Amino acid sequence: MRKNHNFVRPLLAVVLATVCGVSQAATISFDDTYGPVAVPSTTITVPLPKFDPTLGTLTKVTLTLDAETSAGTISWDNEAPVASDITLGIGAEVTATAPSALTAVAVPLQTDSGQTDADNDGAADFLGTDAFAVTGGSGSDSDMDMSTLPATLALYTATFLGETFDTTIDSAVETFLSTSGGFGPIDPVPGITEGMVTVTYEYVPIPEPATFTLAGIGCLALALLARRRRS
């Protein structure tokens, strides 16, 4: 008489789904803010936690910089005998640098567009209808860098509880100018920058003890299935 093993296949499916699900990558992120500081700024240090190896095996590290600028002004004076369309921008080039040369560079700019008349006063005084200025508002930008290199991953893996690494933030003045038909000088006055730095770790979790138990059940289910096929 053939025994009924109809329970084996559903059991095996559940076990395999659970065990395989554990092997899928997980992520964890940490972030901190910087600023507001004047542009250009002195170097700012932002400490962030290293990866806790008790969670699993680190496979990827990503550094993300979100930066904003505001309170800057920039003026342009048309010195040409023709009118011009104009787009101006003022902001910063913000660079976040972490160990193993992970680097993210964001360029947030306050921008605005308009038109100017032909040069009508013969002077670069940034006044009147032959001049245009950007002031107020804000600009934002983001950038990221990542690595899966074993040497880099080792640098971001903690050797003791609570270990951190330093990310440095530097900013330089950045301007933007686009004209049609005109030429002339600009007068930039930098503003401030602030933002956030984020580190994201992608890893393979360490299986929980219950998972090993399920794996054993899965092996038993496979054995029962093989025995059924022989009977």
C-alpha cells in the first residue's frame, strides 16, 4: 500500500521560500546633517556609524550627499550694444569625502532667468535695465558614490561596538552665466550651504537559529520526497 506524502511538497515549498528569503540582501542607513555654514566653508567633519558585522556580511556601501544653498546674490551688467536673454546662478560646489575615496559632489545653485536691454549707461554698475540680478530663493542638488570592493567594505566594517568613520564636507563658490547677444561682468556674493550626508549598507543577513531548523526540515522533506519517488 502506497503511503500518502501529499504534505511533503507544500512543506518543502514553505521551507525553501523561508530559507531563500533570508539570503536576500538587506539595507540599513545612517545620516547626519551639516551647516548652515557660509560658502566657501572651512572643512566640516561629519561622523557616521560603521557597519555592525553582527548583522551579516557587508556587500555594498553607498555615500549620498544632499546639499542646499541659499542667501546668495549675483548680478550681471550687459556691456553689449544689443539686448540679451540671461540666466544667472549662484551657489556652491559641495564635496563629501569618506574613507577609501568615496566622494559625492553636489552643485546646488539659486538660478533665475530674464532679459536685459542693450548697454544704456556705459558703466558696469549692475544697475538699471541693462543689468539683471538673482537674489533670494534656494537651490538643491544631490550626488552619490558606492563601492563593492572588499578592501573598501573592510574599512566600513566596525571592529568594535559604536565605531564611526569621518566624512569631510568642503564647499567652494559656484556661479552660472548664460547670455544671448550680450557680454559683461558678474558680481557674485556667496550665501550659505546646508544639507545631509547618508551612508547606506547593503548586506546579507546572518540566518537566525530558526532558519537552520527550517533548513533541516527542508532536507528531511527532500529525503521523504525522494523515497516516495522510489516507492
